[in-house]
Amino acid sequence: MAPPLFLACAAAVICGLHCFARATDTHEEVHDSSCSSREDEETSRPHNSLLQRRSQASSQAMAAELLMEEVNNSTTKRRSSPKPGGAFEGCPAAPGPASWATTSQYELPLVQSGASDCAGQELRLQSADSKGKISSTCCKASSLGCAGCASTSDGVKCAACVGGYQLKDGACSICENSAGWLNDAGDSCYKATCSDKKHRGLSSNQACCKCGGGHREATPFAFNSVNLALAASSISPDFSPIPRTASKYSVDSECELSKYGLSVNGETGALELSKGCKTIGCGATEPFSVHCTLTAHQTPALNATAVVSVSASRFSYGQSHLIAGPSALTFKPILGVTGASMACVPSSAESWLKVSADGTLTVSSSSNRNDLKKLAGLTGTQMGLVGGRCAVTAIVGNKEVKTVVAVFVPQVWESFSYDVVNVYAAVGESALPMKVTGVDEELLAPSRFSVACESSISGAPFTFDAITGVATVDGHVAFTLDVASGTLEVAPSKALEQTLDDHLADDTTRKTFSLSCKVYGHYEFLEQPLGLPARMVASPAIKLQLRDNTCWVKRVSNFVGKTKKSSSSDLKSCWRSCRLAPDCTDFAVVSARCS
């Protein structure tokens, strides 16, 4: 029987290729100048093929059936399964634990606020980046371009939408691409071209928002509670939908606004006086309260609703809920009153809230933050516990009148953090969820959370859906953020293998890329009364490192046997084909053919 070295070289001579062999019976490397060369010499020759090998446990059982034919002595990379402890054969060990590496130092939660002093009847639009810089622009509240908008250049039309919204004709609407949709090339909606060609039952025109498809929803809006003064001759334009989302509004059939000389503008949704009535109440002298359901008809198929609560009395502060902060410590009644007095529930609210004879409510500027935290005022609200419900009595036109108002002094977070700031995860796997830490639970939590990241791959942009909390790179899921609690779960989709192959060098042993991120907590509609420099609070910087679940190791190998041919003709396509095939252990591109 011929020795192993002779068999190896004989196969090489038949194929016309150089060989690299190991004498298995003596466990020594044997080189022959006529039929072998070292790996570094092989990789320098342009005619040598690149062979990749995946040596996972399941592959070992099929080795006899998967020998490659006519591919001998090729420079190879080997795809290996993890060893105990999380390391890969042929890959350098990563520093720290397999799942995460903690740090004992956190950078300051820096939030830089841009110039954003908006005029009356303007909404402040803000966006933040991964470094903590916040940019602000102002948008006219009457414009349809404010809803879901991150920035505007002219105050009317939107220039860039918040993640999860689709920009069209200067306005943003909620749209989500069909989850997990990929075309035959493995491209997500981000890279796919628009067509009617179906992939697994859906075309890009059906699955992708940019192509007019995807899943669409109506944009939600709010309508602040309204507390008017009877006999007043005007209504503040502030009493309108926030934000404006439609050009057509309607109310339910039980709405009784017209009974009191009030109406809703059918185009803007704003509260207004009815034609023929010059004052609120249209002659009514007794207080009244009306509740209506306002519907915004964004499109024939997309409708959103909000409850409009309107009350009126001889004595009013404009709204039934007053929010105090450093820049809003006093609240005056709409019409002049005298002899005002006040009684609050709980009575502890009177330690920081006072009323003057003319009805002006004043929150003490000397109130200590720690002292206020100890006061439990009102529960069941979204403004925190510090507050009180007060009945204010005063004289209007020689008649004693009373109004009830709730006053809140929200105590908000100054910062928050996570226990881990360096996270490692392989595609197709999940790291443990990361919960928000470092906060005083007695303080008011943000109403929602978002995240901004910068990808180390310039050609694979990062996007975050503020509606669903899904963060993607190149259109593939990288992690999710619970927009209500701030919990971060790093679970990169296996589809990110496509991004790794498309953007990273082919000679990388284990492909990996990183995301540098900051998580933000948002206090919606609180920035003006609270006098905050920005309506966001930021976490320290978080670094996510997302890795290939396969290690590709170059080698020199001899194969004799049957091969499977692929229609792929280039390296990346051949690589992709081998990734997707469960029975592929090795591949090579020889003479523009993938085997």
C-alpha cells in the first residue's frame, strides 16, 4: 500500500495543482518541492482558490459524503464551533466573560442642548446622536409636518422623520417593514429594489415601506384638557390636537359642544367658538362640562381618536392640570378675581403651594428637592407623586365662585445607567436583558425611551424604530429596546451574516462590528414648564460588539471525491451559499465556479 504522502501527491499531479499534506501515520509535516508549498506562498498566488471549511459537530459525521472533488492543496479558511468557555478554534480569545465585560467607571450623562427656544404656537422637535448631542428645530403647530418629525428646515415641512415613520411630501406617517422579509439575495427592505417579484409570498412593493408597502398605522395625538372661563370672548389656539395629524376631523354623535356655543374646526381639529356666539357659554351662566371623542382622519383607512374634555366656569386657570417647574412657578386665572382662598388634598401640598388674593397660585422656589420627594400627593397620574388637588374659592362680580385644579411638581431623573456598558453577542444568539439602574424610584420616570447608535461599518447604517423599539443595522435586527421601561435586549439576527459578508474583509478570521450607543429617556411635553435644557436624559455610552457565530480559518487541504456545484461565480456569493447550506463544510471558487 502506498504511503499517505504518495497518495496525496499523486492526487495533486492528476489535478495539476500543488499540494500540502500531513503524514498522518508519523504525525509529521512533509513537504515536497515538486508538489507542495507553504500556506503563505499559496495565498500570494492569484490562481489559487480560497477554500472555506466549517468543522462543526454535525459536519464531522458527514465527512465521508462531503469530500470535495478536483480541489486540492487550496488555501482554506476553517469554520469552527465554539470550544468550552466560548472560544473558537483558530480565533483569538476575547477579553472578559463570554457574554459581557463590566466596567467600574461611567462617563457623565452629558446631554448637550441645541438652540431651541421656540415661539408661541410652535412645537420643539429634537433628535439626539450617539455622542449625546441634541439638535433642536421648531415646527409650526398648525403644520402637518410636525407629527413624527425629528427635524425641519423651514418650520413647516419635515426634513427627517423619527425612526418608525416614513417621510413623504414633507410629512411623516407610521410604517413598519414586514418583519424578517428578505429577497432571494438575502437583502432586507433597506437594500432591496422595489418590484412585484415575490419572495416567499411577498414582493418588496408589498413588504417594504419605501416601496409603498409595509404595515401602516394612524399617528396618535393628544388633546389637553380644557378649562374655560364663562363669558370670555376668545379661546386660546393652544386647544388643538397635539400634534396635528390630519386635514379632516370629526366628533362623535353625542358631542354637545354646540349646546354651549363651542365647536371643532373640521380641518384643524382646534376648539373654537360657534358662529353666532361671541362668548364662551353663549349666554350660559352655570358651569358646564362636555366630553367628546375627536377623530383624526389621516387617510380613508387610517384614523386615530382622542377624548376632548371641556369645562367652563366663572373662575378658571385655563387647564384642569397645571405643571410646575423652574420656569413655571406661578399660574394666574383667566379673568380677574378677588379674595381668593385655597384648600388642598392632601394638605401637605399647602406647604409648597400658596394662593394670593388675586387668585395667583405660586409654587415655592425654595422647596427642597429631597423634601418634595418625601411628599406623597396624587397617585394614578403620569406626573409623579408630588402634587395636590386644590379647590380655590374667589369673588367674581360680587359672587363667590369655586374651581378645582390639580397642581403637579414633577421630580425627574437627572441620569440613569446600566450595570454593563460593554456587551458581546454572536449573530443568532441573545445576551441577557439589561435593565435600567442607578435611579431613584421615587422620581418620575421618562414617558418613553429611545437609542442612538453609530455603526463601525460605514456602509451599513443604524436605524431605530421608536414605535416598536427594534434597532437594525443594514435592515437586519441588532437588538431591541423596550420603549416603556428602557430594558435593552441584545439579540442580533442571524440575517446579519449577510452584512458581515458584504462589508467586512474576506481575510478576517472572525468577522465582527461594533455599535457605539446612548439610550435616552424622554419627558414628553414637559420641557417648557420644567425649564429643562432638553426634554431628554441620557445614559452613559454603551458599546455593543456583534460577532459572526462562525470562525473562518485559512488552511491548505487535499480533497478527493464528489463535489456539489453552485451557480455562484464570485467569492461572496459562494461564501453565502455555503453559509446557508446545512451540509456544506468547505467551499472554493475555482475558475469562476463555486464548489
